[in-house]
Amino acid sequence: MKNPVELGKKLRAWIDLRTGLVQQAEEMADHPTPSSAASWWYVFGSGAMVLLGLQVVTGILLAMVYSPSASNAWASLQFINHNLPLGWYLRALHGWGSDFMIAIVLIHLVQVFLFGAYKFPRELTWVVGVFLLLLTLAMAFTGQVMRFDTDAYWGIGIGASITSSVPLVGKPLVRLLLGGPIIGGATLSHFFALHVFVIPGALLGLVGLHLLMVLRLGINEWPMPGRIVRRADYRQNYAALTRKTGVAFAPNAAWKDAVFAAAMILAVMACAWFFGPFGPSGQPDPTIIQTAPHPDFFFLWIYAVLAFLPPQLEIPFLLAAPALIVLPLLLLPFLAGEGEKHWSRRPVAILVVTLVAVTLGIFTNLGLHTPWSPVMDAWSSAAIPARYVKDRTPLERRGALVFQDKQCRDCHSIGGIGGRRGPALDDIATRMTVDQMVRQVLQGGGNMPAYGKALSPAETTALTAYLRTLNGNHLAPAVNPAAGIEPVNGTHPVAQ
Amino acid sequence: MSDPKHTHHEIAAEATDPRWQATPAEVAAAAPAATSRRSFLFKLAVGLNGLVGAVFAVPILGYLIGPATKKDADFNSWVKLGSLDEFPVGKTHFAEYVNPVVSPSDGETAKIACWVRRIDANSFQVFAVNCAHLGCPVRWFEQSRLFLCPCHGGAYYEDGSRASGPPMRGLFEYQHRVHNGALEILAGQLPTFSNEACNRKPQKPNAPENNPLRVLADDDAAGRRDA
């Protein structure tokens, strides 16, 4: 038996003669990196790639059991969760891996943007990266459909509604999206084909191209204030810098990538193990309508934006927004392909990142709390706190019952419990006179429906009598300033 | 381990074995004249493949966009919701039906829900359950006589007209008729903005075209009217 090291060398030579891959891999590992770029800030790209690998592996394992059929998908998810040994863990890995991947891709994007790495000659690397981001989000959306539950069903409905607003071709587009006239078997198998074949294929191909360009052009050097990028001499400057300060990628930078990859996989595993898989929630039965559909975390901001758009603006916004978000990203390296790379000399870049991060953060937070949604069961489940009925007259208590029974609570809170669609009514009497309350309740307005047809005069009287007692911390009630000057029919309509 | 000898570019151009010497015919075939003829043949072959590819693509494209090119009439048909006495006068009632076009793998998704409002003995309104904002399922609240949407808080009055919130219009309304003592609707597609079968403005309850007795007079014509 020969020395195993010798044997290994021979095997390597044998493979290399036939494929040339060993030599190429070695050249890739040895490619010179400016020593400043062997930094912890440069680990996110490879991190995203490692997560993609994790998603491919766990995805294949799930596809072995998952049934991409609308009649069986939900049951097969339950089977994976509850009957298959460690099936729940595989689903959790895939779900958490997806969230981590989007997060890391976004961090990678921000880092590359702030480090000016998209500038000449790496414009195309950035453009391919933008498409990689879009494909990653497309994977997340189609993956949300794979978890075929109520949220997935109505989520596709939201997608179809948005698609249907496209002028002229809305109808064929909706049918292409659904694979037929309704959300059904064909819809799920369409999304399955996209999620499992089409998008991952494009993703892997573009990752290859992205990586090829990184190797060809070299890793972006650590930006320094005053080191200005010019098309005329950048490549020469970069080559000189790399000649002077270049270190082999492996092991000088690669060890950080490797440590980060391990830490990240451990984090995904920990989240999967301790927090478990996402859903599925209720079964995708369109006749079970007692549901409040909710998109996954990274789409919550869109869900929130859609709640706040004025009705007339909605369709123009939906049609223009994708272009308004994607086009600037695609055009960025061509509009700002030269100049300063360092963030300290790019205040607009810092401002843009801050603005976008704060905006997305606020909308995501709103999406988690959905203050615009009525609390559908508040009227039957949230009792009026005792102090809000204490010392009230029979008429006022009758009004409290009307308040509860007519579902006012679904949109208005009292004592901090109830919907937040409309204002809290704890101190409504300090803001509105009885006349104003009657008008508001019967005619609606300001985003409140009119209850004229749903309330009898007696109910209205009782309701307003009750609302009249809600004056917060014993504040003075609202009065009509004109009431004292000109009595109507000899009585003061308000001051009682 | 990177031995440059292994790459074939580096290896000497002369064959070491005389039997590997190129024959005159082989050398002649590599002449520029032959090359130009072959490059023409190659272009021809590429063109031929382009043609074959186009012919190949037509039915593939037909398969892919088939569902998109169908007419509404291919999907829509009259579906029975239930006999008239299932819908009490003055009430808004939850109803469900199985979509007229189904595929073997639809499972529960073939079931569709809708809201039936019986105004009086002869007049009905049938609303899609899908909110006219983004399609979430609206719920009927009998006491406040409102439909409320759980997603973004769209609200509609009992006649389906918009009350408040982000929707731009009232609820989608199905065309309906009374046939053999049963309430039927013209259904078959997910109600969206682009969908003519359901994209009708909420009707005035007393409008003549909403009188089911009148619709009965011409069943077939009514069946095709919105298709």
C-alpha cells in the first residue's frame, strides 16, 4: 500500500488532466486580494451563497415528501411536521434559511453600495446583483405559496388583484399567474415549477456569472477618501495596489468567510431548532373566511403601504412602483460610475440608506400591528371595562350595549381594548358635542361608514348618551360655543 | 498541484507516431476554401435550427398561454346556490358553490364562497367574498349592516356599495337569476378588476335589469350576456 498522501496527489493529477478544474480552483483560491479587502465587512456575499446552498439542499429534501397539489399540499405539510421524523426541523431550516438569506442579501447590497463597489468597472456585477436580489425575493414569495395554507391562498388572491389592475393585459396576466380561472390546483403547480426549477435555475446561473465577474475584476478595494474612481486609470491603480498589497484570497480572506458561514449556519440551525417551522396555518379552504391573511415578514412593508395609499393613487402606484424601485437600482452604476467611493464623502448615499431603512422599518412595524384592520371579534370578545359603565344611568348603559352590539368596538377602542382603525373613544365627549356625534354616527365620513340605516332613533339616542359620558380623566365636555348665544327652540341643544 | 504540461496548448505540435501524421485529404479539407464553404453550411444549419425552433415554440407557447387566451364564456356558467327558501327575506346569507371549471388537483380550493342578500321575495344581490381592494375575504356583520375586510379595513354597506377604507369601488357582484325555484349565479372565475363576469357596479336593487323574473324570460340570452 502506497502512502495515502501520494495516492491523493495522483488522483488529483488524474482528475486535473481530464477536467482542468483542480488547477482552476487553485487559481481562484490564490487570486490576489488587496490586503485591505480581506475584511469582516466582505463576508456577506459568500454568506448569501452558502445560504443558497443550504436552501437547495433542504429544498430537495422537502420536495421528496411535499405534494405540490392543491388537494394534498396542506396535508403533506402536516405530515412532514408531525409524522416524518425531524420533518418539522427540515421545514424550519428551509423557512429560517429563507429569512436569513433575504437579510444577508440586503446587508450585502447595503455594504456594496456604501463601499462604492458598484462603480467602474463593476457596473455589471452590480446589475446582476440587483437581479439576484429580485430572484431571491421571488423565491420568498413563491415559497410562501408552497406553504399552502389560508395565508398562501389569500396571498395569491392579493397578487392576482394587483396583477388585474394592469391595463389591457390584466386579464390574461391574472390567468397566467393562476394557471386558470381560479386559485386552484394549476396555481400551486405553476408556483411549484417556478419555485423549484425556473427561479433556482436562474439564481444559480446568475450567481455563477456574479462570481466570475468578481474573480475577473478583483474584489473591491477598501475605499479611502480621496481615492477617486476614474474610467481612465482605475484598472491601472487597482492593479498597482493589488501588486503592492495583494494577498492570496485563501487563506487570508477566506478564513473569515468560512467562520462567518459556520456562524450563520449555526444561527439558522438554532432558530430552526428553538423556534420551529413556519405554519402551515389553516387549510386553504376558500369557504373558511374567518381569517386575517398576512404576508411573510419581508413583504409586510408592502402590505402596510397598501393600507395607506389613497384609493385613487393605488393603481398608478402599483403600476409605477416596481419601475420606480428597480430602475434607480439598475441605473445607479451608470449614473454614478465614477468618483468617490468612501461613505464619508458620499452624504447622499448615507441619507438614501438611512431613509430607505427607516421607511422599510416603520412600514414593517406597522405591518406587524395592522392598526388599520378592524379587530373583527372585539365586539363579542372584549368586554367594556367596569369603570366605563360605573355610575351610568340606565339610558347610558343601554347606550353601552348599543356601542358593543353594533360592533363599534371593532374599530374604536375603549380602555385600550378594541380596534385602532378609528380613534380611541375614552375621551370622545371632550372632543365632540352630542350633535356632532349624532351626525358622525348617522352620516359617517372621515373614513367612518354611515350607520343611519343600522341604528334606530332610540339606539342613536342611547348611544350618544353613553358616548357623552366618555370624557377621559373627568375633563370638561365639548360645548357648542354658539349654543349660549342663540338658543334653538328655547333649549340649549348641547349644554346639558 | 498545477503542472502546465497537462494543458494541451503547451504540448508540441508534431505527432511523435508516424501513423498519426495527417493525410493529404485531411489537410486539404482544412484549406480556407473548404472552410468558407463550411461556414456557409454552418450558417445555413443555424438558420434551419432557428426555423425549427420557431415551429417548435408555437405549440409550446400555445400550451403556456392557453388559459390566458380563453374567453369568459369558456369559464363562466350558471351555478346553483340553493333553493329560494334557503335565503330568508331581509337577510344576508353566506353561500358556497363548487366552481364550474375544476381540475383534478383542485381539492378544497374548488369551493368558492359568496354573500347572498335577499332584499325581498324577488330581488337578490350576490356579492363576491373577495374585497374589491385586494381580494381578501370580507365578512358580513349583521348588527352594523356592514361588510368588513380583515386585511386593510375596507368597509361596504349592505347593498355592496363602498362605505370606507382603501377600496375604490363597491363589492364585486355576480349576475344572478331564479331558475326552477333556485337561485343561480353566473360564476367561474376569481373576481378581479379585469374580470367582466364579476366586475359590475353594484346594482340598484329596484332596477328593472335586476328583476329575476325578467331575466328568466330569456335564459340563454342572459347566460351569454356578460360572457
